[in-house]
Amino acid sequence: MNLDKIGLVRKLETGEVLKMIKQASRAIEHMTAKERRVQRAKYARRNKMHLIDKLLNELEMLNLADQRQMPPVLSVAINKVIEESPEVTVLATAKPASVMEAMDALYEIQDSLMYNQIEDE
């Protein structure tokens, strides 16, 4: 083989190597973005579960004290969670009027979140 052919082969090899490196880089970026989305979804679900636990605790305290009505601040927080939850059935989308209705709605959301978490893993 003469030197011109060797140089041409090296240029072609270098071009192919650069192309493969770019493809690998794009694949890594795609996977990294996907992993970030998955991680954000996990944290969002975990944070929502934590909030629901806190709200359920407040509702349980009201229930133990034989209170049937919720304080406005608690009612607003619960309604916000319900509105932001696509997993709630049509029956639970109405604003809960009592402590027990609110607990039922939050338990439904919590069950759905736990079920979805099991499916995702």
C-alpha cells in the first residue's frame, strides 16, 4: 500500500470514529435526560405521599376529637391535592364536605400512588 492510500484510510477511520463518538454522546445525553425525568417523577410522588400523610394525620386528629368539619386552611390544602390528582375517580373529585369524605379521597389518591409506584419499579 502506498502512503496516499494509508492516509486516506486513516482519514476515513477518523471520520467513522468521530461519528461513532457523536452517536454514543447523543445516546448518553438521551439516557441522562430520561433518568432525570424518572428521578423527578419519583421525588414528586414521594413528596405528594408525604403531604398526604400529613393531611391524613390532621384529619385523624379532627376525627378523634369528633370534629366533622375541617378548618378552612386544611380544606384548601386537601382540595388542592385532589384537584392536582388525575388518579382520583369522578366521585372523589367533588370537594369533600366532611372529615371522613376528605380522608376517603386522600386514601384513594395514596392507594393509586402506591399502586403506580409498584408498576413503575
